[in-house]
Amino acid sequence: MSILLRTYETAYIQWQSGALDERLFVGFQQSFVDVFSNEGAKWFWRIRHHWYSEEFQAWVNDTIEKQESHAMYPKP
């Protein structure tokens, strides 16, 4: 989970600096929302958020707060 979050943080920082196209970041953001619909991901974030930059922490917390609740994998 830590490597996945570091990848999201890298994408976020690159997007903020203009190095990552908005169209690519939208995909990263949507996959982030799907991953964080899982309670295990939220638990990891609660205990390890301090590993990441304050700016990324703020984005994650805001994104989690605004996300619509849905299952990562819909029932067949």
C-alpha cells in the first residue's frame, strides 16, 4: 500500500507542477477513489499518513471526504 500511495503522491505533485497532463491525472484520481472505497486503505491512511507530504495529505483527506461511497468491484 505504501508504494501505491507513493505513486499517487508522485502523480499528484507532477500534476500540481504542470508536468502531468490533466487527462492522465483524472485517471489516477478515479483509481484512487476506487482504492479508497476499501476500508483497509482508509485504515492504512489513518496510521501512515505522516509518511507523505502535507500537501498530499490535504488532497487525500479532501478527496476521501468528497468521494461517493461505492464498491470497488460491483456484484455480478
